[in-house]
Amino acid sequence: MNALFYAVPAAAILALLFAWIFFRQMMRESEGNVTMKEIAQYVREGAMAYLKQQYKVVTIVFIVLAVFFAVLAYGFGIQNSWVPFAFLTGGFFSGLAGFVGMKTATYASGRTANATMRSLNSGLKIAFRSGAVMGLTVVGLGLLDISIWWIVLNAFVDTPDMSQKLVVITTTMLTFGMGASTQALFARVGGGIYTKAADVGADIVGKVEQDIPEDDPRNPATIADNVGDNVGDVAGMGADLYESYCGSILATMALGASAFFGDTALQMKAILAPMTIAAVGVALSILGIFAVRTKEDADLQGLLKSLSVGTNLSAGLIAVLTFGIFRLLDLPNWWQLSLSVLSGLLAGVIIGKVTEYYTSHSYKPTRKLAESAQTGSATVIISGVGLGMISTAIPVVTIAVAILLAYGFATGFRFDPDLLGQGLYGISIAAVGMLSTLGITLATDAYGPIADNAGGNAQMSGLDPSVREKTDVLDALGNTTAATGKGFAIGSAALTALALLASYIEEIKIGFGHLAAKGGEMAAQFADLSRASIPEIVEHYNITLMNPVVLVGVFIGAMMAFLFCGMTMNAVGRAAQKMVIEVRRQFREIAGILEGKRRPDYTSCVRISTKAAQQEMVVPSLLAIAVPIAVGMLLGPAGVVGLLTGGLGAGFVLAIFLANSGGAWDNAKKFVEEGHFGGKNSASHKATIVGDTVGDPFKDTSGPSLNILIKLMSMVSIVMAGLTVLLHV
């Protein structure tokens, strides 16, 4: 085994060590007075209770799927025997990443509020370092899982041909990506439904109907709202980006093994490259985290600049060191592949900046959106939808250019079918580049919900209004960084999904290998197909746009993006209706709540969100698994390729639209609350609150779930490729 590999588990341990150090530093901070501790405990207990229920449901799904994969592997011999175990570990580590992040966040919010009483910089430091716990936990667990499986499969996979062994190992490891994606989808959908049902219910009745402030302790839904920030925006996001991170690395490893098939030494170098880039990215993320600090009198622009110092430092250094990594690996086209990585990094930066421009109230689009509130809720919604649609243009063009550049650099801009594998490897390594510094990128994302909860704690604890003003500044920054993080995630998902499309063809070839091993009169033909190139497999199944089966798959894939969003938005709507009814009931029937003489029944609202999320998350999540299987069985590989292509195209654009519209509506509300266009409790303010409630499921439920949907459909198709080949030989 190449000595360079050991940098990967070492980086994993380093990331987990610093995550533990940051967690311990945060826990040594004071959580504040008795009331602050009590509120934090309510939120912590509600979040843990929800996660426990969610994991019970997900465990049942995982057991059923693992048994199904075991039947395919041991009963029919059309699946690798390691697949059921790899699937389970992927789901476990994904769930663990979300759990650690959420546990940290529930302890950090009260401490952030208390630290903000001292200074803005103190609050930022605790919130950001706590967010870094999740960022480093995600990359640490991801690299640890990859390292363990690489060692195990190298020891136990036994094939006479070493080159074939590397292909089998890397394609088998892709299946733990399916486990991670499945867990992430349940976490994102369930958490998103929970948090937005509570948020919408609290805003509609509390802020619009009763004119009480956000996070006011008199609002029965306010604890459920704060719990939701943790289960949706922290636990869900952690599981989401764990699977994005692992998926990009695994897809690149699999493509490296196939692109350089026949040259074992070159294969090994191509496989090690994404793991090594990720390992170096861990060290640079830690360096960037220590570089983040701000001045006490900083405004939103100043805070953005503070976070940018850390992220830009990490991104700039990985861009330079990538050349050294490829040179050290001695790949023949090392500097061209380095430029492929650079194209992915640059695309990520551009998408992040565009997202910031369209969602931060420091810039014209969101300020114009806030201005439209002067003529009512309808114009706010119309303007927000239009803003989101327009905001898709630059990211789509950016990804398109990045794909062409990454492919071109890897092949010397020779678009030769014989170089297709190398070109696809270039695209995939670009996705690794985009996510290489995820440790700090995710820290800036996870920081947002912590700051939001800190503001809630300050409000409910009755702290001095100046504390809430400071946490609101941190929260507004968090809205922008969260939107930027979502743009980053969907951008990397587009590149990774394209790589997974090529990996699907490779898995089809392995499926033919399983059939050849069974013998029979067609064994020789199956053996030939198992050694075919990607263009030859494409020709065998007539995967062209002139094939109606492919076009049918494209339409189904595009439809899946909209159907999935529709189902998750309706789920939020139904749950929010129940929440609104309950909050109105309490205001009406429990005397003394609005006067602050009696405490509301927070538990009933937490129960409503928990029950709704558990019931509503199952069908959309299972649909994402069932449709690729059904399309593969009915339409074969040609239909599956169409499905994945349609889902990628529609899902990518729709996800950007939803994330940016939702982020802009939220920050338009914040801009009005700062005193513009009438300020708090004005007609403009109420109009932006309506826009914000519409945007809640856009940006926190349906939008961020789409990037998981895109990759999960790809992962399911890859895992089921053996069955698809068996039915469509």
C-alpha cells in the first residue's frame, strides 16, 4: 500500500481531535443565568427526543434495504457481498456526523448569547468554533470511513488481476455512499419539515397576528422553532454534507480506477489523489478556522469579511498545494489535473459570491426585495420568486464552464472518445476540489443556526435589548453563509452526479462480469462486455437522445425534482396548519399567556412538529429510492441514464432558485427589522414576514434536499446495476 495513503487516516484523526478540542473549549464557557440554562435545556431535550424518534424510523428502513442487498448478493450472486455492510456503515457515520453537530449546537447557543454580552467577537468566536466542531467531525468521519474500507477491501477482495481488483474495491466503496445519502435524505426532509412547521406557525400567529417579537417566550411555538433550527439546519445539514463530501471522493476514486485500467501503478495514483487532496484540505481548514476573528464594532460587511479571511485562506492554499500533490504522485498529466481541481475551486467561490450577492441585505437585490414590501405581501412574493429565478443564471453558466474546463484540462482539450475516462476523472476531481476545504466551509454554515438560537435564548431570557441586536447581526450573517453553503453543496452535487453517471456505466460492466461468472452459453459475450469501454456500453444499450427510452427517463428525472419538492412543501404546509391551530388555541383558551402571567404549553408544539416530521418524511424519501429501481427494471440502463440526466438538470437549477429566493426573503425581513421602510411592526415588516414564511420551506426543506435526491438516485442506480443488467441483457 502506498505510504501516502496513511496521510488520510492521519488527517481524519487530526480533524476529530480538533473537533473535540473546540467542543471542550466551548463547554468551558458559561451558559449564563438560570433562565438561560433552563431554556437551553428545553431545546436540548426536544432536539434529542426528535432525533431518537427519527433514528428509530431510519433504522427500520436500513435493515430492510440491507436484507434486500444481502439477498441480491448471496441469493442471486448479482451483487458484491460487501455491499450490505458498506451500506450500513455509510448510514451510521452520516447519522453520527449529524448527531455530534446537533449536540454541540444545543450546548453552544446559550453560551454564544452569554458571550455576546461581553462582545460581538466573543459571540462570533464561540458560535463559529462550535460550527467548526461539525465541519471537522464531518470530514474526519468521512475520511475515517473511507480509510477503514480501503484497508479492509484491500485485505479481503481477491481477484487474479490487480487492475480489476482496484475497480472492484472502488465501486464497492461507492455503495457506502448510498447509505450516507439515504440517511442524509431522511435527516434533511424530516428535520426540514420539523423546523419549518414550527417556524411558520410561530411567525404567522405570533408576529403577524399578535404583534409579539420573534422568539418571545409568550409564543407556544418558540421552543419548537428553536429545536427545529438544530434538527433541520444542523443535524440534517451535517448528514447532507457528509454524503456530499464522501460521494465526491468515492466517485473520483472509482473513475480513477476505470480511466487508467490496465496500468496498476497509474490507477493507484489516480485513486490516492482525491483522498490526499481531502487530507491536505483538513489541515488547511483548521488553519482557516484559527484565522477567523472580528472587531467589536463590525457591521454585517465586516463580519462577512472576517469569515471570508478564513475560507479564502484555506481555498487559496489548497489551490497552490494541489499542484504539489499531483506532482508528488507523479501523474503524467499532473499540472493539467491540478488545473481541473482549480476550475472546481473557482466555480465554488463564484457560486458562493453570487449567492451572497443575491441573498445578503448588504447588496441591491435583497434591498430592492425589502423595498417591494411597501406595497404588500404579494409584491414581496412576486419579487422574491423573480429574484430566485434570475439568480440561477450565473451558477448554471459557472458549472457549465467548470465542466468543460475540468474535462478539457484532463484531456489536453482533446475531445477524443478514447480519452473519455480521463476527462470524466477531471470533472470528478473538480468536485473534490470544490469540497476540499469543507471543514471550514461547513463551519460557516453550521454557525448560522447557533447564532439564531442564541438570539432566541437572549429574547426568551429577557436579556438587555443590545444583546439581541448583536445576535441579530450574527444571525443575518448566518442566513447569508447558510445560503452560500447551500449553493456550494448543490454546485458540488452537480459535478459529483455527473461523475456518478459515469460510475453507473462502470457498475453495469461489473454486472456483466457477475453474469459471465455464472457460465452458460452467453458467458463469453458477457465477459467481453465486462471489459468494454464506456462508449461501447453506450452503443450496446443505444443510450442516445434519439432513443425514446432515454427521453422518457429524462422527463421522469425532471419530474422527480418537482414532485419531490411539491411533496415536501405540502408536508410543511400541513404540519404548519396544525401548529397555527394549536398556537391560536393556547392564546384563546389559556388565560394570561399574552400578559406574561402564565407559561405556554411548549411541549404540545414540540410534539406536533415531531409527529408531523416522522409521518411526512417517509414517503418522499422512499420515493427517491423506489423510482430509480423501477426505472431500471422497466426501462433498463438507457432509461436510468435518462432519469439521472433529467434529475440532475432540473434538480440543480431548481435547488439554486429555492435556496436563493428563501435566503433573500429572510434577509429582506431582517433589513426591514433594522429600521428601513417602516421598521418592526410596520405594514412592510408584516409583508416581509409573509415572504419569509413562504421562503422557509424553499430554503430549509425542499431546496437543500434536492442535492441529496440527485445523488441518491445515482447511488441507488449504481447499487442496483446488477439487477438491471440481469433483466436487460
